[in-house]
Amino acid sequence: MKAIRFFLVSMTAVLLTACGTTSTVPITGRQQTLMVSDGEVLSLASQQYQEFMKSAKLSTNATNSAMVKQVGQRLASAVTNYLNSNGLSAEVKNFSWEFNLVQDNQVNAWCMPGGKIVVYEGLLPVTQNEASLAIVLGHEIAHAVAKHSAEQLSTQMRQQQGLQIGTAIAGAMGMGQNTQSIIQTVAALNFNFGNLKYSRNHESEADHMGLIFAAMAGYDPQVAVSFWQRMSSASTNQTAEFLSDHPSDATRIKQIQGWMPEALKYYKPVTTTAAKTTTAKKTTTTKKTTKKK
């Protein structure tokens, strides 16, 4: 066990000293260290998105497709304004927003880095309205703005480097193959459980940011609670939270309720004023003449 402990300490040192670029996540202010550039992530994401769209079938429901695009673009505009107003104009160039509704009964949606968002038709019976759809799209947009994909790639790279260097250290210490295998298995299990929590933290951060993005776009963030209650009722997944890469529905709802006062500070309902149309009537005056008898 001393050897295993030494191995894990060595890997920890490697992970802590790994190079990278430090940045700050908007809204939450959390610090993150990235080992991949925006260009690398965006290039990979673009390839994957194009491959998906080749096989996907776009929804034939024109009304729902238009709603997804309308809600998405309203959120994208709010996010762009926020970034420009907070000294993050350089980040805006990373996004080329696109919102598509596809034929699929899954209750799901996702966002690629760069702002390519896909909503499955199966989600709409649960969202039920535009405001709840905005909660979902805000969450997905938040993943892109917070660079969660780049962060997870960076974590995997550091873990791989740690394992490689740790294996080399174990070999140099004269440990046998069996001992090295045991050490690698223990390290992998630690990484796997750590990654689940890491992913849950990202999901929670996206919930937080997405709630505020929806409010910025003029959607009532308070609908998030009833939406997640509906999601909980529709879910068949009973996996314990510590074994899941997403927070439990109960945890999610509690967190959202805690963030609500902050989100409401950004909420200004969008009022739609119908244009008053005035139809001018053309009055024709007919002069009546009396014929003299």
C-alpha cells in the first residue's frame, strides 16, 4: 500500500504542475485551467456536428422548429450582449449559433462548442412552453460559454500524463507487472469517480448560468422548478447521485431555488406591443344636384 500511496502522490504532483491556460468562467467566476486551445476544440466539434447532421432528420413540424430557432436566437443575443458588456468580446468570435429540432423521441438536447445546438422532439412535451424551453437551451448554451468540453478534455489529458509518468516511476522503482497493474487500476477507479463528480459540477454550473441567461433573454426563470419537476416525473433513471454524471433531480431543484434570487435580478419580461394599424377611410362626397323643373 505504501507503493500505491507513493504512486498516487507522484501523479498528483504531475497533475498540479501540468501546464495550461487559466481563465475565468463567466457568471460564476470559477477559475479553470485549459490545456487545449479554442481552435482545437472548435475544429473537433465542427467535424462531429457535421457528421451528426448528415444522418439526423430535421423535424417536419414547422411551428416547433421555428420556436426552437426563435427561443435559441433570443438567448444567443442576450449572451452576446452580456459578453460584449463584460469585457469578453474576444469570446464572441468563437460562436456561430445554430439551433435545430430533429426527429427523435429522446427527451434530450445538447450543444457543441461553438454554439451548435440540437433539440430532440421528445423534449418538447416536457418543456410545454417557450420559457421552459429557454431553461433547457440556456443550460446547453452555458456548457459552450463555460468551455466545459475543453475543460474535460484537459482533465483527461492530465490524467493520461499522470498515468504514463506514474508507470515510469513504478518501473524505475523495480515494481513487478502485477503491482503496476494494481496501481493503475486503483488510479483509474479514483479518476473515474472523480470525473463523475467533475461532470456533476459542470451540470450544476450550466444550470446556474443557464438560469441567468434565460432571465437575461426575458424568460421567467421561475419556470425552471416546475420544468425539472416534470423531468423528474418523466425520468426512469434511479441511479444513485454519486454514481451518476448528473446531479439528482432533487439536488437540481434545490440548487435552482437557491440561485433564483440572483436570476430574478436579471429578469425583465419582454412585452410585445402590437402595432396599431389605422385604416384611413376615403370619404367621397357626392354633390346632389336638383334638377329644375
